[in-house]
Amino acid sequence: MYEYEIYRTASAELIRRADAERELGRARTARRAARRTGRHDPEGRVREDDRVRFAPAA
């Protein structure tokens, strides 16, 4: 019976780890998707390299 309990405990731990890794993957995917949708925003942040492309106003 002792070996079976160890097996069940180890199995439960592996399932918990897999669930945690899956959640991390979902969170990363959601963050990437949020960043991608913000790139097409006309009033988004101005990057430093975009500022030097135009001449200063007179």
C-alpha cells in the first residue's frame, strides 16, 4: 500500500506542475496578443527611433 500512496502523490504533483505550466503558457500568449493589438493603435507610444526620423519644427 505504501508504494501505491507514493505513486498517487507523485502523480498528483506532476499533474499540478503540468497545470501550472499550462497556465503560464496561456498568460504568455495573452500578454503577446495584448501587445500585438496595441501596435496598430494610432495613438500608441512613440519609439525613440521614430522621433529622429523627422526634422524638428521651425
